[in-house]
Amino acid sequence: MPQLKQALTRFDLTMIAIGSTIGSGIFLTPALIANELQAPWLILAVWVVGGLMAVAGALTFAELGGLMPGAGGVYVYLSEAYGGLFGFLYGWAYLLVVNTGGVAALSIAFATYFGYFVPLDPLQLKLAAICGLAIVTIINVLGVKVGGIFSDVFTLLKMAGILLLIVVGLGWGSARTTDFSASIGTFTNGLGSALAVAMVGVLWSYGGWQHASFAAAETKDPKRTVPFAMIAGALTVTVIYLLTNLAYMFLLPPDTIGGSERVAADAIAIILGPAGAGIIAIAIFISTFGTAGIYTLTAPRIYFAMANDGVFFKKVADVHPRYHTPAVAILIQSIWAVILILFWGTFNELISYVVFTDWIFFGLAAAGVFVFRRTRPDAARPYRTFGYPVTPLFFITVAAWFVLNTFIEKPEQAIAGLGFLALGVPVYYFWNRQNSPAA
């Protein structure tokens, strides 16, 4: 029977961690965040908190990745810590909401920036998004190494584009453009509400480093490679995001950033003129297209693991006999993402919906470190969480605050996410009954 092939190197997996994090967020959410918070130091502060969250999460998940280096990553951690229902609900949420919603958002984003060069009407935009998704789906069906090379190339290209923005901003911009000593302004619904809304954008932008864990079964020396990739990826992205936000504020004041629909293009155009907008359009296209490709590579390994555990269609656990990839799992995810593209909502609605659901499981998975320290004290751990127990406690506390605040401030999206999770409970028990020996 064909098996998954261990073909990904440490460099490949680190590029997956970085590339799956840097997508559309750093180009789109700074405007949302600046519009909410206004004060430059407060804007930078939430990006610092987001970076600390990403690094603390990577340090925590790295122990789990070394302990359980199987296909599916977070799905495996949740299943082992709390039982099959929790793992299934994570996979269920990823298939119906989190990853497919992210792929749909990224597909629309790269089609939008493709439209900068080739004007598209609304229908053509959706068709372009679907065609792009079809391309990355085929690439990832053809082999994990092919998908890994795609990830490497597009991640390096997007980092080059962001580096250009940073160099232009910090090199030719001016610290006098923004008054970094400006005080906090007034907030219609209070500071807490503004911070909660801003954190949606921050956490959307920082999410993704955990994708390195999904492909653990196809990685060389996964017990060491997976922890390294997640930690290195989170640290690299944190530095890049902080420098990028400084570059924005060296080129544009926060009120201008907050009112911009294309903050990256508007910022670089200050120095490079109209040609700058074209350069940034290419960079964003590369970034979003590359991230859509990585999401199409990594998350299907969750559905593959679910099928192997008997809580999803058995066919989804099939490995392609020639390419050694979970081809059926990849195709199922892409088909659902196409459906979401066709019935598209607004960007801000989607990321609230996706981020809320994702961070419920982030917090639970991080708490798994405490569970396994108690239940498997003698298990081999190639990596142990730095700063334990403070590091995971910080991550879990901020995750819980964020989930609670989102439920209060954006109840429609939160209730919709919880509704999808509730629907998954009877589905899980149905699959369990179907695959029980008595069935």
C-alpha cells in the first residue's frame, strides 16, 4: 500500500512555517489596526504582543511536535490530550471554516491583485481565483517535494518583496513622518473593544506557523525538524512584521494608514511613484498565491489523519500510488474552498469567523503540554518548552482573552463558528458508530 514519503527538509519546513504565516495580512490589516488604535506606540504594541504570542505558541507547540511527529499536527495533539472528539472538531473546523476559508480569502486576494494588471469584472475575478486554486491543487497532488519547492520559491520571493518595502521605508522614509509620542485618542466603544478588533487583524496576520506540524509525517527527522521550523518561522515573521510596520509609519502617518485601502502600495508610492504600486501589487500577488499553495499542501494532512483514525471517509486516507500524496484529501479541501469563493463574504467578516474558531483550538492544544507532562512524564522529548510553565500560560491566557472578547464584540461571527463546531458533534459520533466493530 502506498505511504506518505519523507521528502521535506528542515529548510523546506521552515519555509512552510514562514510562507504560511506571511500571506495577505501584513498588506491588508495594518489599515484596520491603525484605524482602530490611532496612537503609533499602541499600534506597534499590539504587533509586539502578536509576535510574542506567535513565538510563545511556537515554543509550546514545538514540544508537542517533537513528542508526536505524526501527520496532522494539532489534530494529533488534541486527539491524544482530550480524546478523538476534540481532534475531530479541529479537523471539522479546519475543513469547513478555518483553512478552506483562509484558502478562499487568499484566492480572492491574489485574483484581486492579478486584476491590477488584467482588469477583471466580479465574475472574472472569481474565475481567476478558482483557476489559481486549481493550479496550486495540481502542484500539491504531484508530490510533496514539488509542493515543497513551490513553497520555498514563493516564500523567498515574498520575503524579497517585503524586504524591498522595509528598505525603502526605513532607508528613504523619515521617523518625523509619524509622531511616535502621540497619546491615545478617544474610542467610541472603549479601548478594550478597539484592542479586541485590532487583535483580530494581528492574530490573522501571525497565524500559520503551526502548518509546519501538519506535514510532520513527510519530513526528514521530524522530531527535531518540526520544532525548529515552527520556532524559527515565528521568530522570523515577528521581526519582519515589526520592521514592516515601522516602514509604513516612516512613509505615512497612522491616520493616512487607517484610511488607505492599499496601504503597502500607497506607502511605497511616496518614494517610487506609480511604479511602486505595480511592484507591491506583484509582491502581494506572489505572497497570497504562495500562501494559498502552502495551505493546499499542509492542511489536507489533517483530513488524511482523520480518515486513518476512522472518523472520515476511508477514501480520504488513500495515498496516490505514483505521487505519494493524500490526493483525495487535497481535492476535497479545494472543492469546498471553490464553493466558499462562489459565495464570498467580506474580508473582515471572514477573518473574524476564521480567527475566532482557530484560536479556541490553539488554546486547547497549548494546554496539552500540561496534560502530557502529567500523563507522559517519561516520554522522549527532543525539545522541551523554553520558559515552561510561563510560556504556555501566557499563550493560553491571551488566547482565552481573545476568544472571549471576540464573542462579546463580534457575536454573529463567533456564534456562527460555534454553530459549525456543534454540528460536528453528531457527525463525529456517526462516524464512530459506522467504524465500530459492531457496525
